Amino acid sequence: MWGDICGYIWGSQKERIEVPVINERERQTYFGALNYYTQEFLIKPCEKGNSRNAIAFVEYLISQYPKSRIAIIWDGASYHRSAEFKAYLNKINQGLNENEYQVTCIRFAPNDPSQNPVEDVWLYAKNFIREFYHLCKSFSHIKRLFELVTHYQVFEFPKIFMYGSFFSQLLHG
């Protein structure tokens, strides 16, 4: 909407009078990853979800774990499957056998957030914000609070442990 809607009222002469409705809202997109070995959660704020920012997020993960191979399991967002993202993966994994890839990406079943532990982290953070919204005087306060309860925090939701043996096999042969 971003300020592009208007409302109407009826005037005395059956005229429709336009009343602008200001609906400017700020928003923030986050990429997030859960380290299955430590249960630590990492986030990276981005202006929006797109291929360029997905690549930047993977580069951020590589910078956080430079000596590790990274397996990412994520939803089927279009930018996770884009030609630009696939080209990036081909570039960083070039010359390696599949079982040696620096970054391996696997998709969850489409439209099934029940498989994704990150959804539990997002829900936890959103519920925390809802509970303490009265402390937030501005959107920047909301962002800070969201980041406080997610970034570098350790989570132990039952869903986190669903993939433990799978990751061991994937990353250690």
C-alpha cells in the first residue's frame, strides 16, 4: 500500500469526497539461518528478498564459518531458485565434487513451513514483539528488539533436531 490508498466520504450533495489515507509503513526483511550443531541463529537484515540479497546472505554465512562446509535447507522462494543464484553456487563450488561443495542448498517441500525450524524462530520473535510492543516507540525500536531476540541466540525447538543425522551424513560422507 505504501501511501497509495485513499478513502471516501459522502458530502451533502451526494458527492464523493476523497480523503487521502496515509498508510506509510516501514518494513524490514531478514534472512536467517540456524546452525544445527550449536542451535545458534544468525540473521542478516536486507532491503528485500531477492537473488542479490540471498547471495549476500550466503556470503555472510561463509564469512561466519570460513572453514566449514555449509548446507542450507530452505523454502522454495523464487530467488532461491533463480539463475543468478544458481550461477553463484556454480561459481563457488566450481571444480568440486558434489560431496565436497562449499555450499549445498536443499529445498523443503513447497508450502510446508512445518518442516522448517526457522519458522519457529520467526514465530518466537514475532510473539515476543507482540508481548512487548508497548516498549517500542518507533519502528527502529521494533527492529532492535527483533534482532535482540534472534541474532546469535540459541534455540532448542523440537523441530531443530529433525535433521541431525541427515546433516552428519551430508557433511561428513
